[in-house]
Amino acid sequence: MQYRPLGRTGWDVSEVSFGAWAIGGAWGNVSRDDAMRALHTAIDEGINFIDTADVYGDGRSERLIARLKQERSDEIIVATKAGRRLDPHVAEGYDRENLTAFVEDSLRNLNTDSLDLVQLHCPPTQVYYWPEVFGILDDLVQAGKIKHYGVSVEKVEEAIKATEYPNVQSVQIIFNMFRHRPADLFFKLAQERNVGILARVPLASGLLTGKISADTTFPEDDHRNFNKHGDAFDVGETFSGVTDFDRGLKAVDEIKALLPEGATMAQFALRWILMFDAITCAIPGGKNPKQVSDNVGAAELSALDDTTMTRIREIYDTYIREQVHQRW
């Protein structure tokens, strides 16, 4: 495992880290035992950074991570998120009372006195234009409730705006073989401002594992089941915004032809992300030890050559670009 600096926090985090949405809920049932085995495998494999949120399983994910930290002596950095408990999820809800309450809930779930990294959880765009929201986060740092804060965003423009606030340490954004725009517009700025980038949805909700076909069905409680054709609320999230599922599958078939010998598609997709120096880490999910170990194998792959990188861009331009590029 290799490690990269996370913004100006002073932490070096595993370049392949662990996204805990899958063990929290909305990806089909994951038993407590399987979730704990996945988490322990992540630490055994050298992962030291876990990303979660208060809404993943209504706190279940955070509580599982708290148990992990009780059972391990390793340094484990935990990033959580706040804001999606709002109902309705509107900009006006990002006030002092609500943000403080969300932080207090996460402190209890994670059984800690101070949260390592709190990220605003894809708030409405308007929030990024309200300095007072970031002032509230500064106050929570001053109070010792959180050590650092960042944002999770939907759009590149939100990422750019967020980094204008001097204490934003990280930006979490969808970046993968099916979502290139952040590299075009945001990465250089993030490096200039020394802001870490967490690549979320790195496997395009499983499309880039190469294991999904036109006949694939998902469990009833798996969010991909009702977003397969981009017809639900998070069209930009599931499958990275690819709404023409058949074209997405064709693009995957083209990418498979480039697969390095001995590598899985998941490893290849993650290694592509790590070719970008601006990236701090990719945060794929893992519902069992086998998935976690497979993801970590990406860190062992050799660097991809220029021909491969160019070909992946050509595939993106041919099959995917028109569906996602100017939207997000």
C-alpha cells in the first residue's frame, strides 16, 4: 500500500481506502459479521482511511466503525458526513443548530470526543455561497468537536467554490473512467490550494467492475435497482450519471480489451484513478473481505502507459461524454 497526503491535515492516507456506504445500507443486505470482516480485512491490507456518513444505515456504518476502532490498535482515520438527515434537504437547513446536532450524533455513533474529518454531504449549491456555514464549521473545530472539515460535492463548480474557504481540507467528488471533468477543470486548482481529493463512486456503482450485464438484477433494497436507467432522484450519482445503460456496458467491453494481464476490472479502474497526482485516495466500497482485497490489489499494479490512458479517454468521448460531461 502507498500513502498520500490529505490536504494540509498532516495525515498520510492509503491511496486505496474504504468507502463504508455499502456496509451501511442501500446496497443490499450486509450482515454485521460480513461488515466487520470487511473492515478488518481493510486494516489488515494497509488501509488507514475510512469514509462514512451519518445516514448510511441511519448510523449503522458509523457504529460498525466504532466497534472496529475498539478492536484494533492501528491508527484509523475516519471521515464522516453531515447534512443529509435534513428533510427536506434544503440550504436553509445548514444552520448552527442542525450542524451541531449532526456532529453530536456522529460523536456518539463513533464513540469519540472529536471527529477526524467532517464533510458537508452534497448540500444544495447555494450553501457554497454562504460563508457563515463554513464559519460554523470553524467554530466546531475551535470547540474541539471536529479536527478538520471538507465537502462532498456533486458538481465541479461546487468543488471550485468550496476551496475558496481557507479551512476546507478536502473535496470528495465522483471521479472515474466514466467521469473525467474534474481532472479537466479542478485538479490543478486543488493542488495549488493544497486540498485533498477523495474519489468517490470510483467503480461507477459497479459498472466498472465488469460484472454487470444487461440481465443483471439487484436486490430489492439496493438503490441501483431503481436507478438503473437514471430515472430516480440521484441521476448523477448512480452509475456516475450514465443514463444509457447499454452504452455504458459497451464502453466497459471496450475497456476490458485494455485490461493488464492478471488484473481485475476493478483494480484497473482504480489504478486509472491513481494515475492522477492530485488524487489523495479512491474510496471503493467492500461488502466482504474478497471485494476489499481485490480493491487493494490496484495499489500493486504498474503505472498505466500513455497509450492506455489515451484510449480510455477515447472510449469516454465515444460512449459516455455526452451523457455526463457538461452536467456535473
